Amino acid sequence: MSRISSQQPGWTARADVVVVGSGIAGLTAALHARRTGRRVLLVTKSRVEEGSTRWAQGGIAAALADDDTPDEHLHDTLVAGAGLCDIDAARVLVTEGPEAVRSLMALGAHFDVDASGVLSLTREGGHLRDRIAHAGGDATGAEISRALVAAVALDEGIELIEGALALDLLLDDSGAAQGITLHVMGQGQRDGVGAALAPAVILATGGFGQVFAQTTNPAVATGDGVALALRAGAEVADLEFVQFHPTVLWLGPSARGQQPLVSEAVRGEGAHLLDSTGERFMLGEHPLAELAPRDIVSRAITRRMIATGAAHVWLDGRMLGDGFWHERFPTILASCRSHGIDPVTQLIPVSPASHYVSGGVHTDLEGRASIEGLFACGEVACTGVHGANRLASNSLLEGLVFAARIGQVLDGSSSIPRPVAPTSERLSRLIPASAMRGMQAMMSVDAGVLRSDASLARAQESLRLLHDTSGGVEGTEDWETTDLYLVSRVLVDHARQRIETRGSHWREDYPERDDARWRVRLVSHLTPEEDIVSRREDVNHAPAGVTRESG
């Protein structure tokens, strides 16, 4: 086990369960842990309401309509996953999903309804039914976050620590999780590096969009949960499958960090993609045209940008009209206008940006990681539910469903803490924050939407040189940069190993999908010396006949 901080904890907090993260997965996990009678310590990197969930625009997918079924939702999920979904995980998601959404509504989340009071459902890319529930038109994540934060605030058995960066996992003599170290800023007695001790640790830290120069993820999405698990020796899987959202507002060649998302629900309501010549190019790419799965749309856009030399394509939503934009997409409308673009009368410049990772900490269907006492749910986890490419609006649902399943495991587990063993003296070499922008730009060019053996080899060499010449110091920015570096190492390693194109992983030098050799999951862990060790794992596949073309 290696660690990112040499500082000894200056304070200690104790609970039955530590939950790291305050998005839909973390908040739901905390509430379900409380239903088992456990005392919960909820730690979050910024403010409790500032996780990635609040940025979700489109909605949450579930078979809630009378003309829809979990089996149909399963089919669409498997098609989008490009042959790599674990069918048991996907079946859990779609079967338990409708009740999870109803429970969220019972908790106080208000979704949009039609004039008769019936839940208003729309369609997004890859779905063959209208099954996307939304709130406030395009503010679904904000409404879900509001409801969950309110519920957590009312529970006196949940203690909250904000402004806390998770550093390292703490283990006992048997190798089981017993808490984490974290760095807190400005919390009085709990300031600086401390220890949060508990016999159950739930990672719900979200993704690592900040690996790339352009992303829809907030600044806090620096892969801390995946990196913490890796340093502790836990297994991770499928990090090569990074989903690039096709339609992110293009703000110019120098833009960095979080970019405004233009939800595919806009395309679901009828908006079209046009190239620089005005051609609606998706008509020849896929039977669903603009509503094809995200990886297909992102690739088509990237190809068209390369072919035309343009820095972006255009999204045409002018046919929707002023009233519809105000009613259905008020947040997107305001975002576009704040950047000088009026989508009611103008084309919207868009291009792909990193959005979601299908991989993460390797777990079973109850959220258990390969280290006893360590759990993960939401985007930080890899249950196999998304396969090689997540179906639109399945992410919020995943957070609900698998957080609840962790709660069921906790209900039958021991809450007796055990002494923490001395941690390893091996300290990871820290990467300075000054290297972050260059690393992000390199990852976008060499390991982004377009990949090849040559580009991935360049990425590996760049990361090696960065490590060998770095000299970071202990502190939040260097710790975050080091987490991004570690995640990037494994991502690039997986992407170079997988010599095929599948889902959101596109190899220019291997443009075809290779089911004979690569219908497997890449699972990796770090040695104490931080070498990457990988194995191939068979996946509980979908039945034969479920293919991309069936969509």
C-alpha cells in the first residue's frame, strides 16, 4: 500500500460508515446506511450540494410508462454497452430502477408532469421509448440534489464534513478497510490532515473528467476515489471507456476545464446536427440519426471535424421556438445566451468533451470492492452495468440503485471497528499542480476520442517523464494533480492493451470490434511499487443477437 500524504492525522472522527462524496450516489448511500441504524460520517470535497449530480440536465431513465418495460430498457442498455455489459448488473439496474425513482419522488424530488398530472417522459440517444423523467425542464440533477440534501440535513445520525479531500484508505492488520485520511480546510478543530475511522467505507466520489482539457465535469472531478483505491491495492476495471458527450458548447480553442453541456434531450426534442457546410450528416451514420448512442455521435462529429477542418459542428434547435426553449430548456438557454449565443435564432457551436467514465473501482452487484469493508457506487464504481458505453440517463439511476444495494449489505454486516495497522512508509511521488494543464492537453490529444498505438505510446512516455522529473509538495492542488496522473496511467495502459474499437474506446489503428479476443473486461491493481498488473475477466454477456444494429 502506498500513500499520497506523509502527514500524521492531527484529529480523528469515528462513525459506523464513512461515505465519501455528496452526489446522488453518496447522498443515497448515506440515507440507506442510516436505515440500518448506522452512524454515518459524510465527507465531501466541496459543499454538499456541489457534486456532479447537480449538473445533470437531461434526466433519469426508468421504465415508468405503461407502454415500457424493464426488458425493453435492458435491451437498449445492452445495445449501447457494445457487448461488454454484465447482463446481471444491467438487469438489476432496469428492474430495480422504477421503484428507486418512485422512492426518490416520495422523498420529495419533483419531476415534470403534463397537464393531466402524468409524469412527463422524453427520449434520448439510444432509447427506443420515452423513458427519461426530468425536472425543471433541464434541471433534473439540481432538483434531485436539492431533495437528497434536504433529507440528509434532517437526519441527525448523519454528520457532514465539507471541504474534505480524501487522501488514503486506512487498513487493519487483515487488510480490511477501517477508514480514510483526509485533508480539511477551514473546519475549526478539524483542520488539516485527519482520520475518519469506520469499518465500512463507501466511495461515491464521481468520475475523473478533469483528466482531459475539455470536460463537462466540475473542477472537483479529479479521480480521487479511483486513485485512493488504486493506492490501497484495490482492483479497478474498464478505465479505457471514457464517454465523450457529443454536444458540449464550444467556447473557443483556449477554453479549459468545465464546459457547458447541451443535453442530448435537445436532440430528443428535434434539434439537428449540421457540419460546417450545413449538411445534416448524422442521417447517413445511424438509423437513429442524432439519437444514436453517444459514442457513435461523438465519433461522427470528430470525423466530420477532421474532414472539414472545422473546430466544431453546429446544433440547430431553431425549429423548437422561443416558448419551447424557455419551458423545456431554460438552463441551457440561459447558458448559451450568457456566452453570446441565442439558440432560438442561432446555431449552437458544439464539439465532444469528456463526460463520463464507464469504468472505476471494480465491484460486485452489492457494491463490494476487492478490499473487505470498501464499497463503491455511482460513477466511481464499475459494476459492469454500462459495458463499453453508458446509455443516456442511466447514470443517475445507477447511483440510486446500487447505493440502495450497499445499504442492504450493511444491514447484515458487523459495525465493530478494528485497530488500524501502521501504514506503509512508501510515499507516492507527487506531481506539481503546475503540470496539470500540460498533462490534460496531452491526454486530450493522445488518449481522447481518437487513439492509436502511436498516440498512446506518446502518452505513456509523457506520463513517465512527468513522474521522473516531478517534484510536487503536499497540498490540495498537488494531491489532486497526482490523483489525475495515477488515473491517467491506468487509463492509457488499458487503452493501449485493448487493440480494438468498442463503445467509447476508438482505436484508429484497430477500427473494428473484436469479440473473439476482446469481449472481456480489463481489471488492474497496483503493486506496492505502483506497477500496474492487469488481468482479463470474462463478462456475463448478453444473449447472442443483441447487437448495435438491433437499435
